[in-house]
Amino acid sequence: MREMETAKQNDRQPIEYETVTLKVPRILMEFVRATPAHYGLDSTAFLEYGLVDFIRSDLEATTGEELIKWNGLGPVFREILKDERF
């Protein structure tokens, strides 16, 4: 029960942001600015939303095998579990 309370509290903490500079082709930015009503967002908010949405969808499509590979867990699974798939 206490773990659920802690998880709920963590969900309420403010999100920290970082500002980055991106190189976007000018013609693409002109298109984004000229396209009306990107979900009610201005061009910057539209790009921020799109980036976060892309990362989320990429993670949702990731398989367990890919996560194992990215985190270098294969050797551990091979040695301890004798699982030759990794």
C-alpha cells in the first residue's frame, strides 16, 4: 500500500525541462507555422508535443529483446540463465 502512495506522490512532482537547439529546415518550419490549428498549439508547442509523442510510441514498440540488447543484459542472461538467445 505504501508503495502505491509513493508512486502517486512521484507522479505529482513537477517535470524538469531542458532547452535544446534543433536544426529544422526553414521550409518545414514555414509549413508548420502556416498550418492552422495544430491541436490548438503554436509551432513550438506542436514540435515539443510531436517529439514527446514520437519517443513514447518508439518505446511502446520496443521489444524486450531490444531493451536487453540496449542495456547490455545479454551476457548476464547467457551466463546465469544459460539462455543462448541473448
